[in-house]
Amino acid sequence: MSELSEEIRHVLKNAFRDGFWDIRNLPDGYPAQIFLEGNEFGVSIFTSNSADIDESFSEIRIKSSSCSRNGVPGTRISLISDYRQGIDVFSIVCADFVSPGENGEKREALLEDPLSWWEKWKKSIGNRNVDCQPYDVLGEVLSYLHLRESDSGMKWEGCSFSVVDIIGTNSDYEVKSTVDRTKLEITVSSKFQLEKRENPLYLVYCIFERSESGLSLEDVLNSVSSEDRAMLLENIRKRGQSGTQALTTKYRLVEMRVYLVDEKFPKITSESFKDNKIPEGIKSIQYVTDLSALNYERIDAREISKHYSNDKKL
């Protein structure tokens, strides 16, 4: 995390009363504020320009509102969320929003056309529904249900801006799945995906193979409570995998591995660059990481499959 995003994160984590706080880690002439209003929090920038904006994506909203500052009428452009579990990543997005860039060019462009920044951000965060396959969602569902056994506070957040798929009380998890057993590698397609977080971050890697004797999303949904089924099905729907074919396609879980994403894990984050900042002009980052030489913990894939399958002899 940069000093700017760390300041925003710290204030948002520790603010328990409504208010506005000036951001210290910004150069003179480019002010912005952190705010808390009821259940909503975020950052805002004042401009004398008029604007009429109210857009939302996942758990984040960009909105304009009329206001005055030091007696000058104008507009407050705010980046807003009410999702407290996502503050770590939200603070990184907020830092990108308020950062003036070199010679203030980024701030000038933002105030001129806030929605242009908004559209670029949505693309950079990575669209999780692009090329999503049933086994991708099955891997997330099985990982979530398994991890929840040891942490009742576990949340499946694969459909939110939180970037990582599963958020726990003391650890977070990114889930990657494959049906290619010849390669041990993952593709990282968001510049925020493996960023350092407050909680330790782990990668769950699921290896599947297509098999009529395997497990389908429908099998899992039929084996959980009605409350869990409703929650899981809603997230599955958001991932575009609620059709009959997607729900009933069966896969055998060959292997489930868990990797610690620490300083030894090969990755590209903001800390990979000078001053812990991704250079201006970098809209997205995509790369492939080889997992073959990394240490991991093996989870009993057979037991997981048996637990959620109608065929207990799996």
C-alpha cells in the first residue's frame, strides 16, 4: 500500500462518527477529504464545475452533490461504499481517485470528466464474468464451504469489488480453478488482485476434470440449507452460471491446494514499482504465475467431493 492509500484505510477503519477529514498525503493545491456519513464512507473532491453523476458498480458508487466550500458554491464528487469488509481494497481505489498524478494532470482530467475515470476503473478491476466457466464458480463454492467450517465469519465475495473471492475473520482467499492438468499456473488479470492486505492472503488452486461421476453446482446446492442455497444461487446468478447447463455440468475435483501469498510468491503489485505506486498510464496488468516450485498445503479433495455429492462412494 502507498502512504496515501494507507492513510485512507487507517481513517476509514477507525472513524466511528460522522465527519470529513482532510487527506494529508496529497500535494498542496490538490485537496481531497475522507468522510463518514451514516453507513456510507469514502473520499470526495470539491470542484467549481457542475456535474450530475450517480453511478454504481458492485459495491462502489460515484456520486455528485451540490455544496459550497469557503463560501464558494460548487460540486462534491464522491467515491462511496457501505461495505466495511472491503475497506482494504476500497482504500486503494480511493487513493487512485484522489491522486493528482504528475503535475496535477490526473486530477484535472478527473474533474473534467469523472465518468471517464469511472469507466477505466471498472475495466482495471477486472470483469470476473468474462470467460467464466462453471468449474470456476464450483471451485469458489467448494473452497468457501470448506473454509467456513473453521471460520463461521467467512464470506464469499467473488461477485463484489473486494477483488479476492473469500474474506475471512483473520485471512483472505483468492480462488483459481483449471481443467488443464498439464500446467500449474494462474493468470492474474487485475492490478489489485494480489495486493498486500491487512489479513494474510492465500491462493486456493482447484484442479478439475470433466466427469459424469463428478460434482455439479446443482449437487452442492441440493446438499446445503435453504438459507445457504439462496445465498449461493444469488452469487452464482451474478457470475452468469445459473443456467441449466452450467448448474448440471459435472466435474471431478482432482486436487485442491492452498498457497500463502507472501513475499516469496511471484506477483506484480504496487510494491513492485518505484515509490510503491503503479506508474501513470498503466490501465491494466495481466500476467501468468508458475506455481510448480511453490510450497503448498494439500486439502483432501476426495472428502470434499463426498460431502456434497449424492454418490457417497466418490
